[in-house]
Amino acid sequence: MVASARQLWVGLGFAVLGAVAFSAKAIVVKLAYRYNVDAITLLMYRMLFALPFFALMAWWAGRGQARLTAEQWWRVLWVGFSGYYLASFLDFAGLQFISASLERLILYLNPTVVLLLGWRLYGRRIQPQQVLAMAISYTGVMVVFGHELHFDGWVTLLGGGLVFASAISYAVYLLMSGELVKQVGSMRLVGLASLVASGFCLVQFALLRPMSAAWVAPEVIQLSLFNAVFCTAVPVLLVMLGIERIGAALAA
């Protein structure tokens, strides 16, 4: 429940700024792909460079706070896995096959997924205005998606499917974090969940790639550092601050 008009606008402001910063990620990733780097390596560098910021957030917000319960820790692990690891990996993988503009358009369906999951899992009623918005969203995606499918065929279908799976994973994260953030706090949850995701990304690289794969062009390092700070650490905190004030559905 939104407490006041001021809280509403502040929450919307945080969510909008976070969305704008997140949107730049697709462009940065597409630029990095020009240097013959794959999704697993690129995701590893993104989370490796963002890890110190997440550790600082978790430490700072956790000072003097009560320890998390076992149930809360399990939920933090799941939030970190679904929102920051799985959603990012599927998105990065999909961007190898489709344009950044189509990726953005598919991810714009995220609010629709949040609404449907909220209705199915928590019994939250979907308003007629929201149904109209969903119809408009899907119509736009079908127009653009069909245009690109005409040129790239199954490659576009594969990339679009991966990105849509990313949207579903991120919607699950938004719903779960919307409940958990009230108990843990926005900055502390971002820090802890992102540390979990960073661990998954580093382990994934260690298991699936030789260490020689870490040798990449200097431009990839520069782009990954930019991605880690301005398209990862900053926006995830902004979005969580928005969720804390206005809830997951409206933030989405």
C-alpha cells in the first residue's frame, strides 16, 4: 500500500532511473560481443567487477541489524539465483542472436508477467486498465518480433525465447523481493542477493570455461566495468528502493 503521494513519486522516480540504467546494459553487451567474447565470460566479468559494490551494500545495511533466519536466507538465495544470475545469463545469451532493440521490447513484457504471477500466486486482482496495457504490449512485440523473424528465422526465435525466459525469471525475482524487502531492507537485500548471483556467475565460468578464456580484449574489460557499475550495481539498488516504496507490480 502506498503511504502518500510523495512516496509514490519518489518510488516511481527510483524505478524509472533504475529502468533507464538497466536499458543501457543491452547496448554495452552488444558492443562487447564485437570482440569475440561469449555470454558466460562477459557475465562473469560483469558480476566480478560489481561484487565489491554489493559486498559494501550488504555490510553497510547489515550493521546493527538482526541476523537473517534460515527461511530468509533460503529466500535470499532464490532471489539472487532467479533475479541476478539466471535472468542475466538468459538475457546475455539471447543478445547473441537478436538486436538490443528487440531485447528491450521483449523485456518490456516484464510487467505483464509480474501481474499474471501476482494473480496466480497471490490472488491479486488484475484491473481492466492493466488488461488493456497487456494487450497493447503484446501487439507491439508481435509486430516487431514478426518483422525480425522474417529476416533471421529460427535464430531470432531462439534469441527471443531466451530473453523472454529472462523476463519470467526477473518477474519471479520482483515478486519474491517485494515480499522480502519489507523484512530485510532494500540495500541489504540487494547486497546479499547480488553476492549470491556473483558466486553463481564465477562458479559457472570456472566449471564451463578454461582460465585462458579470461584473457579478453582491453575494450571488453572497460565495457564490463562500465556495465558493472552503471548498468548493474546502481540500477539494482534503485529498482529495489522503488519496490520498497510502491510494490513490485507498480515498480515493474
